[in-house]
Amino acid sequence: MSLPHPHPSRPQLSLPRLTSEDITTDRSTRQAGLKWVIVVDESLPAGRITNAAACMAAAVGKALPGLLGPDGADASGVTHPGLPWAGCTVLAADGGSLRALRAKAATKDEVLIVDMPEPAQTSRVYDDYLRLLAGTGQDDLGYCAVSLVGPRNRIDRLVGGLSLLR
């Protein structure tokens, strides 16, 4: 059964389904049925790209905790936190393509969308960001990055043709 989408202001779509069969820590990330991508605005400076990817990764981890593998200990016994078993591919696009990608992804079921609207990187106070966001219409909103998690074939169709971030 799909879980309800965690954002009440968005249409009620379902999150990707994660069953115990889906969690494949013993196989290549390319064999996983689930795919996670972060698509960044290639015109941003490296620091802003890194910030966007890190912030979206935190939000994805909160929304889909099953995406994180178990903690692991090294040979010295030091424990290291679990990382995403499905991996994460970072792709590049221009601003217009990001807006179109987000809009297209919003029509798909079982795709988690985490985005970073431009006001998120221009506001130093979170409440100010929320006010700016509330005052900006969807058609006027630009994005620094968009992250998608969902069935591999669905995500591949959405991001087909985009290049790896270099």
C-alpha cells in the first residue's frame, strides 16, 4: 500500500513503495528497482549546488527512511551511519528544464519530489523563506534543484537525456 504524500498542499500522490523485497543492499545500485536522482541548475556556483544537494538529501532521508541502509562498523569497531542503498545520481539541467521536470514529475504517482526553490537559497531566515514562497506563484518560481525518487523506469523516463553533473 502506498503512503499518502507528506505535503498537504500538493495533489495527493503516493510515495514510492518500499517493501522488504525492494531494499536490495546485496546488489548493484543499477539493479535496484528504486532510483534517486538530484538534478541541479548547472549555472549555479559549486557551493550553491552542494548546498542544494545536501539539503534535499536531508529531506529525502526524512521522507523515505527505508532508503538508508544499516549502519556499518569498520575493522576498528567504529560505527558509520547508513547510507542510501539505492545510490543517488546527480544530474545537470538549465533552470527552464528544472521547472519543466518538476511539473512533469508532479503528474506521476509514486514519485517523491523534493525541490529547492530559489528563495530557499536567498533567505537566511526560514520563516522569511516560507513567506517568499507563499507569495510566489508556481509559474514564477525558479528552482536551484529538484530531487526525484521512484520506480527506476519512471525516473529514467523523466530524466532521460540529462547529463551527469561535471
